[in-house]
Amino acid sequence: MDRKTKIIATIGPATLDVTVFERLVDEGVDFIRINSAYGDYKQYDQILENLRKYTLNREVKVIYDIRNHSKLDYFLTNKLDMIAVSFVNNAKQIIKVKEKTNNAYVIAKIETVEGVKNIDSIIDVSDGVMIARGDLAEAETIERVPVLQKEFSKKVVAKGKFLVTATEMLLSMVNNPKPTIAEISDVSNAVFDGSNAVMLSEETAVGKYPAEAVSYMRRAIEEAENWLSQGRLG
């Protein structure tokens, strides 16, 4: 069975090495994420070079994460696949990015109070939405995050937009070779909610076990999707 839910891996110091990068691809990464808040253009160039070398047999796309418009030129010059816009407060921010990038594929990251208030109009103008739970927990309250996640997931799926669930999915694997049961459950529930992709951040950017994190995430997705395929949910 082909896996429907994709895996996004953030590339950082732990995964710049070509051998480690190749292992990520072998374990099933579908998207790599370049976070423009960290690193420099030389590092980004190295990531893209690794991508060209080690993804000859399967397609791996690039998500370029921005906090402001100052680094948009790199996206355009390198013809990357998607832009993730951080701290989106309103639909106008997404429209401006689309105007500056010839209508690129734009994912809105929901992680502010204003973003929560304007979620419907943001979904309408975006190609996808990322539920960025870390900063969302700072903006709201940590106990509200699961409720908002469920609510936003339903809205995004209903509009047929690309849904990404992110932040702390397998966070314990930054230092440990195995995830917790709660983390695997978190990944599975994101699949049940209709996520098109789930994202690894620190786990693959700075963690000690980046390839293992991808492997566990892939297996959790496959198990959840297999269960769904049997019509057992709801």
C-alpha cells in the first residue's frame, strides 16, 4: 500500500552529512524543510546539492520556511517547491507572498492569536496550512492546542487544502533511539485527522537519531493508514 501521509524532515547540522542525508531518503522522507531562520545560503546550497545527488530514484520536494520576505529571492532563484510562511496573522500576508513569487505554492503556519482568529480566510487563500503547535502553545495555552488542532484539521480537510501537523511529534528522539508511546500515538492521530504530511523538526535538524526518527514515523503512518483502509475509524 502506497503511503498517503508524507514525511517532512527539517535539515540542520545533524543531517548535512551526505551519509546521514542518504539514510533519511532511504527511510522514506518525502519533503525536506529548509528553515531560513537558521543557517546561511552556503548551507542551503549544500542541502540542495545533497538532494540532487541522493534522490535520483524517488521524488523528494523542498519546503522553504520563511519569517519575512527578505529571503524570498533564494526560493525564486532555486525554483523550490513550496514556501511555508511563519507567524501568519491574516490572509493579506499570504496574498503578498503569492504576488512576489508568481503564485507559488504557499503553506500558512498557524501559530499566533490573530492567525487563530482569521483561520477561515487564511485557509481560503493558502494552498495548505501547517499547525505549528510549539508557537501556538505559546500564543494560546498548551491545553487548547489539541482542541485547535482538531478544529483546524477539520476545516483544512473540508476545503481540500494540504494539511501539515508539526512540532514535537517525536521530540524525545532528539536524545533517545526510540520514541515514546505517546509520540507514536500523536503521529497516528494526525493521520486519523487527515494530515497530508507530518513534520520532524529538532528530531532531524539537531537530533542524535535522525534516520531512526524518520523510520519510526514512517512505520507509525503505515500502521495507521492500514487500519484506516479497513474502515475501522468511525
